[in-house]
Amino acid sequence: MREFVITTESNSDLPQEYITKDGIGVIPHYYTVEEEMYGDGKEMPIREFYDVMRSGRKVGTMASNPAVIEEKFERYAREGKDVLHVSFSSALSGGYNNVVMVAGQVMEAHPEMKIVVVDTLSASLGEGLLIEKAVSMKKEGKSLEETVKVLKELVDHVCVQFTVDDLNHLYRGGRLSKTSAVLGTMVNIKPILYIDPNGKLVALSKVRGRKK
């Protein structure tokens, strides 16, 4: 049985200590503050990042870079390892398609190698929970195929819900109309959001005020 490595993206929000300890490969997704790019070795402390968002500075995001994905997968190919990639929701980013495309190219160049991409249809620690399960199964000596089978069964049993302080960021990201953002901000509406079974970000309900 060939050894396999578990990979994911940086937006799985796993602690760095956990990633290092269990040898998880991380493909960066990128973010910008004004014109400055972060995400591949250059990071902004989390608290500072949210302070920047609250200050009204322009913040954006970018999906993974195919060239970076190829470099990582090629390294595993040279090491004689297969790859289980646990991916951010395909409905929220083009990163999933980038990984699938590069995986196909690398496997064509290395026919002995297997790269399996699991679409978690989730994000953040919803994605992280599935990675944790994959790590646990690998430690138990389970094969790549056995691990993939269980992860795909668990995808429908992970639910991520959250709320936000500022509706304008949802508008800028194309998740909310400008009218809804303006009116919602005026009356202090806080949407409770969740990632639905198709991996899309939708409103579950709305309440007035952060406390509620």
C-alpha cells in the first residue's frame, strides 16, 4: 500500500501547530489589503486583519495558484506518495477546479500516482473537521480508498453557521445586494448564514442586533 499525504487549503483555518505535527500539505489561497498580497509565506495576524476590515480598507480574496499546486503535487510524486486533497467548497471558490485540473495533469505525467480530491462543500473548521478525520484514519493505518469513502459519507453531516458584523463585506463579495446591505446596516440586521448542502453560502435567518 503506497503512502499518502493529506493536503488542504489555507482557509481550512487549522492551527499551524496541528498542520506541522501531522505533516499536512497546505495550498495557499490569497487575500489582498488594498494592493498588497498575502497568503503564501506572508501573513497578517488574525486580529490585525479584522481590524483592517473594520477600518474600511479594501480587502479582497484570490483562489489558489495552479503553478503552486503543481509544484507541491510534483514533490509528492518524486517522493513516491499519493495525495488526498480535502478541498474548500467548490461552490465558494475556483480553488477546487484548480486542484482537480492540476491533479489530472500530474497523474498523467506520473501514471503510478493517485491524487483524490474530496469536495467538502464546506469551509473553515467545517472543512477542518473532515481533515481531522482523515488524519485520524491515516494514523489507524487505513488506506487512501478507505479514508476517501468515509470522508464522502461525512460531507453531508457537517454544518457551518456564522454571523457577521458588517453587511458591506457581503455586498462587496457579491453575497448580498447593495440595497439589502444599506437597509440592513441602518436597522442593525444581523443575518445568520450557513453553508447549504450544495456548498453555497445562504441566509438561514435574520435577527436585529448582535446580542440576539
